[in-house]
Amino acid sequence: MTETYMGSQVTSNGSIGIANALTGGTMWSFVNGSLVNVGHYGQVYVAFNYNPSAPFNTGSVGYDMTTVLHELGHVYSDLYGPDSTKIVNDTDSNNNPIAALSASNDSLVNANCPPPGH
């Protein structure tokens, strides 16, 4: 897991805003202490937005918990296949968020792991 600065973009609810995090496959890995392109997707990254205006940084602990568990569901899907989690891919082929699927993923997390004060 890492952090990155993400400015305004289309968010999971379909409006222009600031995203909390993104998850994806990567071909980069540390090999003997050096970052190397290993030529295949064998790793997954999660980047949490450190932009002070991002909801991840301004929301409640419960909201942040939902975001972390939502993203970890994508990690499982990327590493072990879509049948390994009930969290579904919530982006289109151009990696744009699909609001209804992202909201459904959040609802699934909240139904199974109710966050305090959310």
C-alpha cells in the first residue's frame, strides 16, 4: 500500500470530486532492493489519496475503514480472481469509476462489517 496525491477527477458517484484511493495491478516489484519491471502482473498496489481535501482524509474513521476494506476486496480480486471476493470491479475499460458499482461495493462492506459512526 502506498499513498499518492489525486486532484479533482470523476469520482465513484459520477461527479467531479476527489477520489479516496485506487487499486490496480502492477508489473513492478522490488528485487534485491531495486524496483524492477518483472514483465507480468504479479503484484497489486493500493494508493490512498493524501490530498488534504480527499474524503479519506476528512471523513470519519468508519468511512476510512469502509474505503480500506473496499480496496482490499479489489486486491483479492486482482490476485486471486473475481470469484475470491464479493467486491466487484467498479471501473470501466478506460479505468473510469462506475458510481453504482462502487456504491454497491461500499454497501456490501458496510452490511458485513458495520463501521462505527458511519
